[in-house]
Amino acid sequence: MLQIILTAGLIGIILALTASLFWNIAPLLQKEALAEMEAIEAKSFWKSTKGLFTDEKWCFGLILGLIGGVAYMLAIQVAGIAVVQPLINVGLVVLAFLAYRRLDENMDKPAIIGISMMILTPVFIAFGDVTEPVMFVVYDSLIIYSIVVLAATAVMLVATTRVPILWSPISALLQSLAAQFTQWFILVLFAADGLINGFKAGVIPLLFMGFFMIISAVYTVSIGLQKNPAARFNAINGTVNMFATVLGGILIFGQIIQNLPIYSIGLLTGIVGVILLAKFQ
């Protein structure tokens, strides 16, 4: 086990934490930019798009998010989404601190305890000894997973006018769907003879990955951040995303958690940490 952690597992964890860092700084910058914009509405697609992409701070946040995306894809290639996804929440520690310093969002005792628990999460996940993802041979699991995620998203979308925080789980579910297509694309890309052939073979998952990433990263996240505190939005987003993505990694790509008790402790510390941070406004 120790040998695994010191080789591919350690590299995957470092890349995942790097992605987490960028993905939690990015929404903070975008939150600051969104506070000065007109309301972003899904029904005003082109007007909202122009407003977002003409704001320098929002675009810089998007660039940081894209850099995090590269680190995320590399982490998935090394360790798989069942290992990588729980670690994405660790960046909430940075978000909470910066939100406290830059957005005047109060730091209370539950938030501090939550941060401490989030720091412990990668330690337990590392010792969870999760197997690498395996390329599927039938599409049944992916299709069922996608239908369930999109159906849940549609149901919550109807209620967002009354419950704005629902934009957070909506974003999380779309991101988890993007993660499954990212894992598919990465497996195909590196299995092919050369990157060019890999891109050709993986064009379908690449297109779906790009579509769901754009919808979630540009629109649903922006709408949600504009209507909710940054730390609370990302905390809920991280929890739902973690569960949905890990489940997909197990059901679709056959990842096996070989040390379930240790891995479960890691998930539990992450979940409790996120819940405590969700109270942080």
C-alpha cells in the first residue's frame, strides 16, 4: 500500500489538490465580478454571455478554472475519479480563508472545525487503496447514470426561483456528468497509438465533456454564485459532486475501494467538513 501512495497515488493526489486549489480560487474572483454585474439569467443567454466574457476579473477566474481542469484530467489519468473527486473539496479551505479576507464572509468555530476535517480528508483517501478505472465495454451504466442526473437536474431547475441554493446541486450534478465523460475521454486518449489517434477515438466523450463543462462552469455556477454566498455554494456543490462522481467511477468504470474502512473515514471527514463549511456565510 505504501508503495502505491508514494508513486502514482501520490502524483494523483498532488494533481487533484492542485486542481482543487484553482477551482476554489476561481469562483471567489468570479463572485467578486458577479457582484458588480447585472443579474445573470438563464433566459437571457446571449446578454448574460456577453456580460460574463467582457469582465476581466470573471475571465481570469475562468482561466484559473481551465488550468485546474488540466490538472484534474491528469489526476484522473493517474488515479481515477473515485480517488480524485473527494480531494477536490480540500480547496474549500482556501476558499473559506479568502472569502473571510476578501468578501467579509464571517469565519466561525464550525467553519474552523470543518477546515481541519477537510485537511484530514486526503490522508485517509490516500490509504483507501482504490484501483485504477477500467474502460467499459457496454454503455448501459453510463446511459442510466446520465438519464438520472439530467432528470434530477431538470426537477431542481424548476424550483430555483423559490430556492436559489438549488443552483449549487444543479452545477454539481452537471459537473459530475462532465467528470464521467472526462474519465472516458482520458482512458481512450492514452490507450490509443499517439495523441492524434486518441483525440479522434475520443471525439464523442470530448464533445459531451466540453458541453457539460461549459454549461456548469460558465452558466449554472455564475447564476448560483450571484444568488448565494461563495463558501456555502461551493460547500454544497462539493458534497453533491463528490458523491455523484465517486458513484459514477464505481458503477461505470469499475473502480474498487480495497480498503473501504479507511476510505470511508476519508469520505466521512470530507462530508462533515463540507457540512460545517456550508454553515459558513
